[in-house]
Amino acid sequence: MNKTRENLAIALDLIKTEGWAVANLQDKESGGYCLLGAIYAARTGKRDLENFTEDGYQDSPEVDAVAVVLRNIGQVNEDRLNRFREDGELYALVYGFNDMTGRRIEEVIDVLSKAIEAAGQA
């Protein structure tokens, strides 16, 4: 298994087992993770994200893989994806998807599952 796929699988497992969070990398009360928080935890091995550093996820192949899935399912268009990639801000697309009003955990799990599948084919 490649490292990107492995980290995405860990992130998915964290959301499924610890719960999902909105507007925070990790919910202090429940311990649940947002999509970026789960990626950060998977990449760094840290599970308490109170004192995190941004270099753990922002410019990562895992964030890139999720952003590509967001394009593939119509959540973001190609021009926006490329602009955010060029600016080094793909994480903002992922954050925006996770925190969108009305977003459900099933949608987050679906996107992560698709990113894992795509990473396995890379």
C-alpha cells in the first residue's frame, strides 16, 4: 500500500471510530476529527491536535487526492482546483467542503473512500 493511500485509510478510520468534527481540526469534547484534522493525525501520528503545526497537512499528497475527488464529483471546477493548487492552498478546498452548511458525515466518508480508491490506482 502506498503511503498516501495508507494515510487516507487511517484518516477514514479516525473519522469512523472517533467521530467527525466541523469548524475545528478536532472537537475537544468528542475527540472527533474534521477531514483535515484526520489527515493531519494520519500523517503525523498525533492524536491530540490542540497544539498542531500547519506543515502536517496543508501541502500534502493526501489533501491533493481529496481535492481531486472534490473536482471529480463536481464540488469544485478545474480552474478553481488549479488556482488553489498553484497558490498552495488546496487545504482550503478540503476545509470548505468539510465545513459546508448541511454537510453530512456520510459525504465526508464517501469522499475519503474515493480518494483511497484513486490513490490505490496511482
